[in-house]
Amino acid sequence: MAKHTLSRGKAAFLDYYTRLFPTLDIDTYLSISNPPVLLVSPIHESEIKKQFLLNKYSWIPLSWFPHRHHFGRLCCSWW
């Protein structure tokens, strides 16, 4: 019987995504602190945005999210 050669866990994740994105240092990216990002349903977007602004949190839509008009909108950091 052949020995199982597939990696597991974090090693498997890094191996898979490093092949897909060879120019991106995924391990470093995952180990740094990144600002939180929320996926907000368009149904609740206006109320959530209003609450963010009332509490003096920033509301910054991320234009690069591919299908934001269909699935919601990403907005970033409330720091």
C-alpha cells in the first residue's frame, strides 16, 4: 500500500494556495493583524451603516469585492 503523501492542516492550506497565488506570501499575510471586514446584506445595509456612523465607526465600502451588488457589500474596519 502506498504511503499517504498529502499534507494536512496549515501545511496543506499553504501548499494549495501558494500554488494558486505564487506571488502572494500567504503565510506572512495570515500571521499579521488585518482590519476586520464585514459582509453586509443589502437588505440591512442602510440600518447597519446608520449604526456605524452613530457610533463614530468608519464605513468604507470595498470596491474590489467581486459581486457586492448581488451578495451584499463588504465594509471595513470599525477601529
